[in-house]
Amino acid sequence: MKPLDSEPLKNLPVSGLSRVRDLIYFDGPLLTQYVNARGENFLYYWCERDRHSHRWMLIRVDEPTILRLLYRFIPLDFVIPAGSQDDFVYFVDVTSGGRISDVWLTKVESIPEDYTPVRGTFLQDVPRNKKTGYPVLIEGKWEPSDLMGFPRLFELTYSFLYVANKLPSSGCFGGFHWRGGYAAMHFNRLIASIPTESRFDVRAVQYNSPGFFRFSADYDIAELVAISVEDVRKKRTQKRFRELSKYIASHHLNDIVDPDSDEWGEHKSNLLAMTRALAESFRAIDPDNVIAGAERAFEAAQIVRWFFRRISEIESYEESGLVKFAPIEEQAP
């Protein structure tokens, strides 16, 4: 083993660690995330071995750093050892039988260069930890109203996508016009229809730059929100929204107050065609589910337009550099 410029310790001062997941694995774990009872995150990083034992570096890091590493926004050498929350790390020698034989406390600046990752190395194919909630990174400067407004936007779009994908049924988006106070009223009903264990909630907020939100939610549906944010940027999606909105405005459809008016029949086929085209622009939406779940063509159009606007608001947070989602190609849906 390589000699260390370190202080030997009788015991490892860190205890009660629970394994979260392996981040690098090759014929055995090489980098593993652990968490203690206080929610502090630690990384065990394999350094070398001899005939008797393996040497590991144990380093304490904060959760935003873990998330940035997982999302491949930063390479491993930005974290080990540069991301340490302390000015020291522990080196632990573990025998083949799993017994700790030696422990050292080492200043970060004294870590051997051979024990640090190759510069520019990013994690690959790391599985999501869906049990801890859905995380969104926070960056930049936030106003207090945004810290409340962003989770509400996420809840609205998440709830819509949950019902549209997991609870589709005739009339599930019922209610005339979906305008004014109607939308808020319908969403209270929509949210109430979601099973309690899958309803959206804010589990944790750490406001730093970087920081994070952690949402309680169905993980796969929450990822569909991020996918929709990417979809809303596409020119064809924006063009289809404008065409549908222009048609509704030019024919004054918002001014028709009678749900049984004969005028609806004149516009049904056009509304359905344009609504379907806009819904198909989003990978997270099945147009048939939205159309079947609405009471009439106009309502289906209003629902999809509403979704476009809310997703666009979320996209503006990302465009401004205030939030970051996990890369789409890394996601499961």
C-alpha cells in the first residue's frame, strides 16, 4: 500500500451509515453512496489493494454535489476530493473478510495524486434512487415568490400527467370551458383522485446555489414533467399552440357561454384535429386519453393549451438557469 501523510486513528469516527447505491461498479463496487441518520451523504471511493486488504477513501459531501455528479453536470474529480465538506478525508483499509484493519485521517491537500480520479471522468448509467423522491436542482438567485411558485407549477403539471397517464377515463377532465375559476376547481378534484401515496408534496428544500427541491411523487410521472419541458421548446409545438389559440380567438369561442349551443358542432372537427396535433407534440400525453377525458372538443383544446402554458412557465425557470433537471436520455419513461 502507498504510504500516507496522515494521522492514524484507533477507530473510524463515522458510524451508522446506510448504503444508498453503487455509483461505479466493476467486478465489485468502486464508488458507493452512503447516508447517516442525520441525512449527511458520504462517498466510499476505492483507491487500491494489496494481498491483504482494500483501501477506501471516505469523504463527506453535500446533496447538491451528489445530484450534480449524478446528472453529469460535473466530473468525478470535482467531487473527490474537491467536493469534501471537510478539510480532511478518512482512509480505511478493509480486509477481505470485511474487517477494518487501519484508519487514517488525511488532510485534503495531502491525498496522494494516485488516489484521485482521472480528470474529466463522468459517471455512467447510474440508476435513480426513486425511494427518496424526485429531485430538481436549484441554481442562481431566487425570489421568495419563486420558491413557492415553482413547486405549485410542478404540482399542477404532475397531477395532470398522473391522471392522463394512470387514471384516464371518460369525463376525468370534465367541466365546461376550463377557464377562470374552473381550472382551479377541476384541479382540486383531479388531485383528490390521485392515490394518497402518489400525490405531490415538497419533501425538502435546500436553497443555496446550488441547492435542490425534493418532491414526494410518482417518480416516473415526475420525470414526464422534465420531458415535457424539453418538448415545449420545439418549434412545431409552439407553432401548433399558436394555431389552436388563433382559431379559438378568431372564432370567439371563449364568448360562447351555452354548453349546448349549436355553434360547437361547427368547430368540433377543426378543434379536435388541432388539439390532437398539439397533444402529439408532447411525448408525455396520449391525445386519445385527453380527448376521451374531456366532455367536448373545446374543453379538450383548453386543457392541452393550459398544459402548454404551465409547462412553458416551468421551462422559463430552466431557461433562466434557475433549475436543472436530470438529462432526458438518462430517464426511464
